[in-house]
Amino acid sequence: MKNFAIGLLGAAALATTILLVRQQKEIESRQTRLIPAGETQPSTLSLQRIRELGL
């Protein structure tokens, strides 16, 4: 019974760690990137901007 409880706690800790890591990655991906000094637009081009440039 003791080994089962330890295994169950270990599995819960592993699942919690995985969920926290996934949540942290999601938060990081949502954060906007800083625009370098002198730039007015982000470095990624939108499809509309690419069409305007004729590329």
C-alpha cells in the first residue's frame, strides 16, 4: 500500500510539472515581442503587407 501511495504521488507530481511547463510556454508565446528602436512595425510581415510589397 505504501509503494502504491508513493507511486501515485509521483505520478501526480509529474502531471503537475507537465501542465505547468505547458502553461508557461503558452504564456511566453502570447507575449508580444519588443520592437527595436527606430522601428514602427514588428519584424513579422502580415500577408496583406506582403501583397502590398508585391512579393
